[in-house]
Amino acid sequence: MVNGMLTSDFDFHLPKKNIAQEPKTPRDASRLLVVNNTLTDHLFCHLPKLLLPGDTLVLNDTKVIPARLRGQLNDAKIEITLHMQRSERKWLAFARPAKKLKLGDEVYFGKNFSAIVSSKFDGGEIGIDFKGIRTAEGLKCYGKLPLPPYIKRENITHDTDVVNYQTVYANQPGAVAAPTAGLHYTPELLVELQRLGIKIEKLTLHVGAGTYLPVKVDHIHKHVMHSEWGKIDKRTAGRINENKKNGGRIIAAGTTVLRLLESATNETGEILPFEGTTDIFITPGFQFRAVDLLQTNFHLPRSTLLMLVSAFSGLEKIKVAYQHAINKGYRFYSYGDACLLERANR
């Protein structure tokens, strides 16, 4: 199906008033739209009663780092957003304005922290080598939390974003964007899920800045996904497989979890240990092998994430669900509300 699909097939009009600028407090007070054969409106705190004992909820424990840097190249101001770590000193990043940068240029962020441009790619992507103090220390001193462009801030972030734009279970530093489906969970909600017999497993996928890039091509099969690094250890894969054999469903808390699980699953449906990068691009026609339910937020028009949820539940069903959400005043994107999607043709 994918070869004949256009990016315009995944377009819709979203009023600005539906784009969330602040999260709900508490986190699980956000709304939850359940999408299966019908549409039903809930609160996120109702999630434990919507799942079944023996189900496995899989979370992404990546932690967002202060990956946005503002620096100086001669008289030019340069903004760099880290994308993927290659080593302690070497990163891939997006630069603005990238056209001002040449190979070998040194961008200064502070008197003891700078970066050399080591490579240039299409779309404003560059390779950089940090100099000076250790990279983690430099980011802590000079970096800012990389909020998505649709969350408007005069000074990049509010102080509250430092807490709000992390999941409560974030543990593995490396992401430059939050796995936003997980922002709805509270410690109390996680305890309640486990009390009711829902198993919780964690994997790591370091979300990259490429998650915000729009699809600029007309035909979706021509879009090139950026890679992201992820890991599923042997014990976690084994427990998920065992629960699945015992009849439990696999619920992915977010598109990042789904992408990594599907990347790690073989043709027989077994989830294998995984450590490395994935650039899997999930579009209508994709054969899902691992995930039964997807809990996620509402995504941007013409985005790869909207294509993914359309592949999971069906494009027409997603269009109906999104229009329902707009009409009912659901809040969209990173700080917005959530939906719980059932896989089509299970």
C-alpha cells in the first residue's frame, strides 16, 4: 500500500487552541480516548481498568538531556540541537543556520566548551566533535532542554519544563526529545497497574531530534528516517515473550516503544535482545508482530508518527478518532492528551 500513498493522505486541520502548551496536573488527569470498534472517552487515570491482568505494559526509560546549545561562530549566532551520540565527544546534530557552517569551523558555547564541525549532511544535519570540558558537564553548563517547536517559550524553557518534560521513570540519559506517551504516568498509577496484575517492562530508545522533522516529499516511500539508538536486554525480551505465550497482550507506551519492539521481533513473533540503531519506518501495510495495543499522544499532520498510528489502527479509523478528539477539545502533541489504540486485524 505504501508505494501509492501520498503525504497529503495524512493531512488534517488542527486548530491552534488544541495544541497543548502546558501539561495537565497531575499527569494522569489528562484525557484518554480509547479507539477500537468504537470511541470512548476516559481519563488517563482510568488506564488500569482498561487493561487486563497478565498484560505487559512496556515503557521507554530514556532520559532527555540538555541537548540544545546556542553558540557563536565569529559574528554569527548558531543554534545546535544534538541528535545522536557517536562517542563521548562525537555527536550528530542539527544546526541553524547550517549554511553558515563549513568543515573545520569551531562554534563556541563558553570559554571552555566548543565544537568542531567534522561533517555536513543534507537537511541541516552536521557531525561535531566537542572540545574542552567533558561533554556531559558542558551540556549541563550551557545546554537547554530541547522542547519541540510547537511548545512556545520566550526563553526556550520554563523552569517547570525541566521536570514536566521527563517521564517519572526516566533513567538512561541520551534522548533529545521525550517519549511523550510516558509523560502521563505517575508513580501511584504505576503501582496501581502492578497491583491489578499488569506487568511492567522497560526498554531504552534514545529519541532523536529527527522525530520533529516534517515529511517533505510527496510520496511517503521516498522519506528517509533518521536512526535512533535502542536497547532491549535478554532478560526483558525473555519476560515479554513468556507473558505473550501465556496469553497476555503487549501494550506499547508510545511509538518509540513500538518501533523498537517491532525492530527486535523476528518472523515468528519472538522478541530478541537488541542493541544498536533502528531507522524502521512504519506505514500502512506494515505487518505488526509484537504489539497488541498502543498508548500514544495525538500527532502532527503529515508526520511519520501519524503514518505509524494509521498503519496500526487503520487510516480511516484514525481520521475519525482525530476528528472526534478535535471536536471534543482534546489537547494535542507532547503535553497533550492520549489515546489507546487497538491493532487492526489482530
